[in-house]
Amino acid sequence: MAETLEQRLHAIRARLPEVAPEAADRQQATGAVILDVREPEETARGHPQAAYLLPRGLLETQAGTVLPDTDIPVRVLCGSGVRSLLAADTLAGMGYRDVASIAGGFEAWAAAGLPVEHPPPPAWPLSRYRRQMALPEVGEAGQRRLAGARVLVVGAGGLGSPAALYLAGAGIGTLGIVDDDRVEIDNLHRQPLHDEATVGMPKVESARAALRGRNADVAIETHALRLTARDAHALVADYDVILDCTDNFPARYALNDACVAAGRPLVQAAILRFEGQLTVIHPAAGGPCYRCLYPEPPPPELSPACGEAGVLGVVPGHLGVLQASEAIKLVLGIGEPLIGRLLCADLLTMRFRRLEVSARSDCPTCTRSQQGATAP
């Protein structure tokens, strides 16, 4: 006969101690960790002060990241004391040596008048980003950073479309969109921000409608202009991370120079036919600038426009999504952004190369700006 929940809880109580909330509070003051295994919707209404938050369902996969030291005393708390017993048993099975469940859970903790934190309510529903926040590298704190970030996408075409859609989906608080074109029918095979109903509409307005439909909590700022060096400096200064999704060298150089001067990271990508390149320009963090890589534009015969050479629609889709990924990493301060590295992708052969690239000591743009600069 299968073991009932009551039988299992009885067996766990025989193996592991339960402690009163008051005792757990005193033990926390002397080095124990309180682990709250309730769901984000529950902890948002209050949790023990300085508690570690890890939902019960993620315990097996993420306990080692949240609590790497198996010797530290852990006092587990849930709503009423049932899930915490199960979680404590799981932790003991994973090798944690001093584990106990807090009797009565958060209900008893609050009733005892022990210290409780009440985080400010987010401007977005926790359930929307549940799976993203389940990542220990993100969590609720990271989601708040995303919600407070301002990201500028220059170009609402093949690269900018997927980048903007995924940034909006991730919960970036403010998205700026720069483009002066109108939607044309031959855009649609590679620009998912737009559809047949928006043909003829300014791309920034089509983008605004699509992004608001994806996430109405994201503020969309549109700039219906063709980027010039004069515009670039004013625009860049108002955003945290910039995505270069343009298709011409004057705009790329203008964005590079403005971002270097302002100390802003620039996620730069370019595509043609079946191939694409991606890098993060950020001399303030020790990397080269775009002029270090390409001091002069290549001759036209070596860099034909997509309208002449063609492009497979999924190629800018892949590179645009990678741009969004780099932008999110920069906002959160996680992972290894492609600073000082150039990713080269050939989707026809599915070959990817990552090249190390260095700043030029004689670069007239970034060598002047690096003196005294610091990474964000």
C-alpha cells in the first residue's frame, strides 16, 4: 500500500527536528539561514526578514546555487509547516547536515510578531515572469532591474523586430524604437513586428502596436527619424543599453561614436544572405569599439545591401534574438557578454565561430574615451 502524506510527515518528524519560529529567529541571528519555500505570490505578501526565497518545486535543481554550503544550519519555512517538512527532508537527502522545519510556518512566524519584510509590490504580475524569475540569476530582484531598464533599439527591421519582441516579453521597462521607414510587403518575410495590416504604416507605429500587444506594461518610446551623428548623441544618453539593428555604415559609426562617448554598451549585429555577426561594443568595460574592428567602411562591392545580395528571413531572426539576449545579460549583470569577442554565424552550414578582438591603440574614438572610464 502506498504511503499516505500523513505517514510520510510522521516519518520525517521522527528523523528531523521542528523548531518554533522564535527559536529559528534566534538561530538566524547566530548564523542559521531561513529558507522560505513558498511561491512568489505568497512571499510577495511578506516573508521573514533576510530569508532566502526558493519555491519548493525548484529545490532539487537550485538549492546548490542558493545554498552552496551544506554545513550551514538551514531552517525551512512554508505557509503552515507541511511543505517545509518535505523540503527539509529533501535537503537532508542532498547532504545538508543541520536542517529543521519551522513549526507553523509563516502563519506562526507572523503571529509571533517576528521581523517580516514586505517588498514593494511590482508594477507587473508575478505570474507573468514566473519561469524567468525561477532562474537564480534573475529572481525578483533581477526582474525589477529589467523593469527599470531603458533599452534603445535602432532599426525596426529584420534585426530589430525579434530583438524588440523578446525584450518586451522579458519585461524591459522602457523600449525606444528608432526608424524612419514605412512597412512594405517585402519586409514581412523577416520582420515579425509588422504584418499585412500595417503595410504602408510608419514602422515605429507598427512596432508600437505589436509591442503593446505583447506586453502592455512596457513603455514604448518611438523616434521616427533616420539616425545621424547629431541625433545619436542625444538619443544614446537617455538609455542604458543600445542595440544597433541598422543596415548602413554611417548609422553604425554614428552609434558607435555616441555610445563610446556616453559609456553605454552597444550590442551590434549585421547580417547578409545566410550569415551574421554579433558583438558588444563597450570600451568602458575593456573592449574595442566598432572603429577598432572596421576603421573604414568596406567598398560597396564587398558589402552589398540585402536588397541586392538577398537574405534568408530566419538569419536576422537568429541574430536579433541573440542581441536581445546580450542586452538582458548587460542589464542584469550576468554571464559573459560578447565584449572583446565577435560571434560569426553561418546558418547554411550551421557553423559558429567566436573570435577574440582587441582595441586598437591608435583608434581615434575609443582610446580618447577610455581614460577615466568605468564599466556600469
